[in-house]
Amino acid sequence: MPKRKICVVITARPSYSRIKTALTAIKLHPALELQLVIAGSALLDRYGNAVDFIEKDGFSIAAKVFMVLEGENPTTMAKTTGLGVMELTNVFYNLKPDAVVTIADRFETIATSIAAAYQNIPLVHIQGGEVTGSIDEKVRHANTKLADLHFVSSEDARERVIRLGEVPEKVINTGCPSIDLAALVTRSSTLNFNPIEKYGGVGAKLNWKDGYVVVMQHPVTTEYQKAKAHIKETLYAIKELGYPTFWFWPNVDAGSDGTSNGIRAFRELEKPENMHFFKNMEPVDFLSLLSQAKVLVGNSSVGIRECSYLGVPVVNIGSRQHRRLRGNNVTDVADDKGEILRAVQKAWSNGPFPAETLYGEGNAGQNIAELLAVTELTFSKTITY
């Protein structure tokens, strides 16, 4: 019996950690053939060149799709998505997969869903059913309605997808594959590499071994014109605190030019002595760094997902993660220097939280591969409303 060809599309840096353990399980499964497509900002150096880490991990790439238009505003987001539909349509036509996997909720993931669904290729959606702020929630639910099989990360998400009209038997709580990586790093109680020596980056030489902060803050696409003002509040709060800080560059979203420009201007003007900046890290290294942090600051979903499992205190800023299921480790604050400063001080003093398994227990990748091997890959019908 021929192997099922499973085409997985990775369009951005964070998507790789969201799917890495599933990629490994698919690759190793005797009944499956992995067709890996790398697209969008995952191919670009300015956003961390995730493709280098993917190839280093031993994955063969079936196709690369360059589709990102410069500008980092809502118009270029729409045009990038349109280019993605055109290019991915050709990729799927040539690869002839038995199923296509689209990941989560980034704006360009809808291109994967449209290109597959319009060609009658069964579509599998990972991490549907969650709620957040910004355009991501609309994209996530649109992916759900185009998908035929749904691998969600929590019971809360599963119930929401079913309420959206999807067949319950096609909505399965596999857990989140990024929690699989978090489970790996919990086995180590110390950081076994020097982040600055291994990854370079720019900024001050930090004395980080007695404790440090990690910052990962992205623009909010529905508030993209405020991106520079938002990041300045965080920058000045972290500078005033004086804690050693590893800071990561934003994703390619509307407003990321404002975030990036705000960081560059701050570095030139203020010359902060407690901050070092990175574009990217290998997923396991990043989670190892995060697991030993005193606090994660920003608005990344890693604070909601992986940090709940790792027990890392999180100061979540603004509306980007609005209403997403979260653990006791998260403190929500506004885009305000004073609120951010006080919350980080408190989190630093309070220390780590007990681990929570809201998004899985560390076996999601294997669950996904097993289900892809045995589940009927046909177009699902939604329940009559």
C-alpha cells in the first residue's frame, strides 16, 4: 500500500516550533511520506531565516515559496496572502499530496487553506478553535471552515470548533506539538549554552547567570499604527528595571516596521547596557533559554502556551492574546511603562509557577502522525445549522 503523502506548509519562524515534533513523527512513520514546504518569512534573513534551522535538523524541503511583499502594513499582508495562494496552488498541483497541513493562525496561513481546499485536497488544520485579538482570530476560524480534519490543542478549543459547525469526530484534541519541546527542556535545570556566544546578535555583553528577562513583543495588526509607541513603553520599562534582557525581533506582521524602527532608534539614542537582541534561535535552545528566565515579557503566544507548561512567569502586554486560554503564570497589563515595570518587578520576585497542562502533556507530535496515518482523509461535511 503506498504511503500517504502529507504536505506541511511552514510560513514563519514560530510555526516551526509549533509543528517540529509532528514533522519528525511523520517523517519516521512507515505509512506516511513528508512533503515539507517552506514559505513566507521563514525564508528571509531579516526574520531569522528559520529555513536554516529546519535544514540543520535534517528535514528535506520539497519546495520553497517566496511570497512576502515589503511594507509591513495591512495592504502588503493582503498582497502577500494573494501571492501565497498563486504560488502554493502550483506547488500542490505538482506535489499531489494526499493531505495538506496548515498551522495555526498567522495571516498568510489562509493562503495554504485556499490553495488546498479549492483543489479538492483534504486540509488538516493544527491549533484551531482558539481566540485572540487581531486578524489572527478571523484567519484561524476561516482556516477551520476550510479544513476537513482538526487537530486542536485544548478541550476549550475543541468545543469551540464543534460550535462552529464541524463534525465532532473530525475534531481531535492532540495537544500542541510545541509542548513536546517544552517537555524536553524541563529535563534540564540549567542553561547549557551561552546565548551570545552561540547566536551572536547585537547589544550589550550581559552578566545573565544570576537571572534574566526574555522579551518577545510583536505588533498588533489591528493597532499597527501604534506599534512604535507600544514598543517604546516596553523598551523604557525594561531599561529602567536594569535586569539583563534577551530581546527577540518581531514577526513579519502589519506594524513590524514600526516595532523594528522603535527598537533601532532606542538602541542608538539610549545605548542600553542591559539588553541584547536576537533574530532567532533553534526551537529547543529558545525554550531552554525561556525555561530558565525569571520573566517573559511581551505578547507572544509562547507566554500562553509553553510558559504555562514550563511555569515561567509572564507579563502579557496589550490585546494580542485577548481571551486566549491561559494559566496562572500570566499577568495582563496595558501598553504602559509603569504597569509593565511594576508587573515585571513582582514576577521577578515571586518566582516560578507550578506547571500546567492546558495545551497538552508532551506527546502531540506522535498523536498527530498516528492520526494522519489512520484517519479517513476525505472532505468533511459540516453539521446543519
